Amino acid sequence: MRCSEARAGLEAQRNGKLEPARIRELKRHLAECQGCRAFEQEFERAQAVHASEPQLAFASVSTDQIMQAIHQRARVSQQLEDIRQQQRSRISRIRPFGTVLAALTFFALSCVPLFLFAILLIQSDFAAPVLSALSGIIEVLVILVQYIQEGVNLTTHNSWLLTGVSLAVVVMLGMWFHLMRPPREA
């Protein structure tokens, strides 16, 4: 018996498909061939491991379960779409108020300096004590502005680079205003 026949015979013997005469021949070959005995031991060990593994039973999924999962997914998709629609409607309701609030805030902040100047002109007797209390802070600010102005003068005196940057900024602002204007009617 050849080694390849002996190895095939081991599988057939395990399945109970080997004739008694072939079993005797297989045992004689295993007694003589050390390689086939090692193969037999490895084969038996693999079979023992395979037998000890739990067999997985595949659960059958019914058509009803599949349909329920499809309907559940459709419900979830519909709920998400409803939430998106609610968000869009809230934004559309808030948008006009947000625009008005932004305009009023901008107007109020831009009017603060004018309001303070008006109080200074109208109520000069009230403004004098406030300004005297703030005189120390104002003096520090004036000195700071003078230092900054002197630094800017030293930096920008006869500077072609600053002139070029200023020109570029003006051109870019002009282009931006041109692009942001509303389109003309045909």
C-alpha cells in the first residue's frame, strides 16, 4: 500500500467505508511507515478538536421577520424626515426675527458713540464729573495712541510696500462691492 492510499484509507475508515481486507492492509502499512503513523495521530487530533467544537445552528429567518425589519426601518426613516422638516420650519419662523434682531443690535451699537456725544453736549454739568473721573484713563489712552502713532509714522514713512498693500485693499473692496450688488433686471 502506498502512503497516499493509506492516508485516503484513514478517512474512509473513519467514515466506515473501508472493507475489512483493506483495514488489515492499512494497519500493516501504519506499523511499517512512521510518516503515516504521524499523519494518523495528527488526523485523529484534528478530528477530536473538530468534534469538541460546538456546532453552530443557523436560525432560519422568516419572511415575516424580514418584512417587520423593513417596516421598522421605514418608520425610522419617516421619523428622521419629520424631525428634519420640523427643524426647517423652526428655522423659517426664526429667520425674520433673527434678521431684525441683528439689525437692531447693529443700530444700537453704532448709536452708542453718538448718544454719548449728545449727553456731553446737552448735559455738560453731568459729563464734567464723569470725564474728570475718567481723566486718568483718558490720559493713559492718549499717551498710548501717541506711541502707536509715532511707531506707525516710523514704519510707514516713504514705504512703497504699505502704499501697494493699501491700493490692493481698496481694489479688493471695490471688487467685493461690485460682486455683492444685486443683479440687474433684464
